[in-house]
Amino acid sequence: AIFGHLILKEKPRPASYLAIVLVMAGSVMIVWGDIRWDPSHLKGDLFALGAAVLNALYFLVQRYLPKSDRPIFFPYILGVYLTATVVLTLLTVVTGQAAQLGGHSPKIWLWFFLLALGSTLIGHSLFNNALDFFKTHVVGSWVLTEPIISAVLAWAILAEALDPRVLWGVAPIYLGVSWILWIERKGL
């Protein structure tokens, strides 16, 4: 919302700010127990924060381009995902982690494929496409539902336990993102 306002002049409606606070409160409820000030945890937190900023900038760039100047959607996302795959593979090799790519069972490779298909190809492509219809803060808020969906799927498919913090944070996040969408669609 801040970047969209500063760069694109997309000012959220006043009530959207309250909804954003609600979403942030739910996010804090989820991550509060994981906050650690030792360097090993802080490093991961900083990487996550950096990834969030880069994701916001990615949305801003796509939204900034006039529709007439945007590349055709499917070749564009194919290029983005292939570039990401190549860069991440090279980083894996350069950092000496390439050995971790091998030795997985066919079942694990199937799960990797399904993650790429569901989460990236379908999920992230829907976010990209939604930028043609919604302001960046609306689409960005819905991105915050991904970890919740992932946790529920891990519980349902892999029988992983749901952390109570996730359960407490779900309601404010979904209420907030739904409220943002409703406010922006209704023009309140």
C-alpha cells in the first residue's frame, strides 16, 4: 500500500487502512512466537522481509506498465518462471548446495512438480493477472493468505500439526483481506 501510494499514486480508501491494520495484526499473531533475536533466526527473517519487498516491487513494476505496453501474459509468466528457475539453480550450484537437488524419490519429485504447478503456475499467475483489475495493495494483501493455505494443505495432506498461532491469526487475516477487497470494489 505504501509503495503503491508513493510510486503509482494508488491511494487506498480510508477504510482500507483499518483493514490493513487488521491483516497486519493477524500476521503478527502468527509470527510472534517465532521471533528470535539470535543471528541464525534473524538472518532468515531478514531474507523473508527482503523477499516481501521484492515481491511488492515486482507487483508495482507489472502494475506500472500500461496495459498496451505489457507483454502477452502467458509468454511473460513463462519467461519469469524460467528465469527464476535458472537463477535459483545457479545459486544452488554456486553456494555448494547442488548435491541437495539429487537423491529424492519419484514421490518427492511429484510433490515438487505439484508445488510448481499449483502454487507457482496457477497461484502466482492468478496474482499477476489480478493486477489488471485491482490495485497493488489489494493483490498484495491476498498474498498473505498463501502461508495459511499452505499450512492447511500440509495439515490435510501431510498430517502436519497446525500451530495454534496460525489458527489465531487466520481470522483477522481473512477478514482483513476480504474487507479490503469489498471496500475497494464498492468504493467506500
